[in-house]
Amino acid sequence: MSSWLDGSALDRQTELRADEEWVLAAWSDSGAVLLRVGDASVETTPTGALALRPVESTFDPELHYLLGSIDGRPWFATRAEEELTALRSVMDELSAASLQAAFTAVGLAAWHANTGFCPRCGAETRAVHGGQSRRCTSCGNELYPRTDPAVIVAMLDPAERLLLGRQPSWAPGRYSVFAGFAEIGESLEQAVHREMAEEVGLELTGLTYLGSQPWPFPRSLMVGFLAHAADPQLVPAAGEIEDARWFTRSGLLAALASGEVTLPPSTSIARRMIDDWLDGRLPG
Ligand SMILES: [Zn+2]
């Protein structure tokens, strides 16, 4: 896992891809590779790495989406008809660059599959700019893949205990930090205050931005905050929060060792926040 503030391993070539000739040249590049993806799945090798196929067919802008380049090699994505390997099951083993490409590919392919018609006039749309956007064939409306911002919160009480909770639909024993989508007209900070009040009845006394992570199920951007509460009294939202608890570091380690508690995958921002707190880097 890269540090919170590292740059991207995937060069998205935002300027160049507007040129169709340039996209065609990238497709013809001898190092170009094609990654097949499903709704939340990717094609993998028997060892769990991404299966990167050589580019052999004719370029079709409706089928082939440029992700960008990694170490000078153009990466394209295409949508597979069949079910592939669940991305969640392999993402902890992928390199930072492969993970970024896989996240982009899954989110982008799902967006193309669901954006065939113009929301303004209802006419068909066509992929343009190497799959970075779609354009309406009737009114010319340009559509771009949006990402939905969600806040995720490492919540501490005055004793530096961390708040973890679980929803009724989660696997037994799974606990995580709290998260929720930002609403229209709301700042990320306001979303943190609202979510923590709604879900566990906490009033925050401090808020610090930590970092963010894309989460392509289907197309979220998780924005991490460290927050403090002066009064640790919890009022979990009925029906939504099955359990919410303050953990000491030793208490969580014991619960993990006994199997009473399991945590999200290590690639997730949630796990990263929990691990940083366990290691004393939060509140740092
Ligand atoms: Zn239109």
C-alpha cells in the first residue's frame, strides 16, 4: 500500500486521449494490454495476478476503454460477458498500479454499460475520448463518469478508544469504522457530523482530513477523516446499526485473536485507518 499522499501509478493521459488518432496509436502499441472485467470482477491468472491479454482485435470505441499507461504501456479495459474473479477476493494481493487499473476498469466499464442513453433527450450515446466520456448522438450532451463521495470516519473518544460498528447485513463478526455518502449541497465535513449524529448519536469536537481512496462498487470515493467526541455515550440507529462499540487497542487485538471480530480487507481505507490507529500512527 502506498502512503496517503503518493501520486498515481496510472497515467490517465487526460489531454492526449481526446485525439482519436493518438488513442488508435496507443491501441497499436506493441506493449498495449487488455484487461477483461465484469461488474465487480476482473480476469486473473491462476496465481491471482491480473490477466493482461495482448491487444489483437480491431479497436472499437464502444468496447475498448483506455485506462491510461503504466510504466509506458497502454492499458485498455473491456467488458466480459461471463463472471470473472471477484475483485474483492484478489485486491489485497495486487500491486498499487494493478489495483488502481483494476478499480478504474471495473468502475468505468460499469458506467459505460449503464450510460447508453442520454438523460437529457433519451437518444443513444457514443463513447468518445478513448472511453473517458460519452456523447449524445442527438443533442450532443457530453456525459462523464461521476464518482460518488462518501465519508469514512476514524472516531476516537478522549481515552483514544476507536469506535467500530456493524450493520445487520454484514458477515457475522465483521466490524468497521463508520461511513456514509455525502448528500447534494453538503460539504464532506458536514456529512461526517451528520452521519455520526444519525448513526450513533455522537457530537464531534474535532475533525481532520486523512486521505481518500476510490472504491469501485460501483463508483465511490471514500474520503477519510479522523474525528473526536468529548462524550462517548452511544445511541445506535435502530435497524441500521446492529452494534457499536468503543475498542481499546488491546481490546481489539484480543477480539481479533479470538475470532470474535473480523476487519475489512487490508486494501480498504477502513482497514488502513484501523491499522494506523492500532500501530499508534493515529491520532499521531
Ligand atoms: Zn441528448
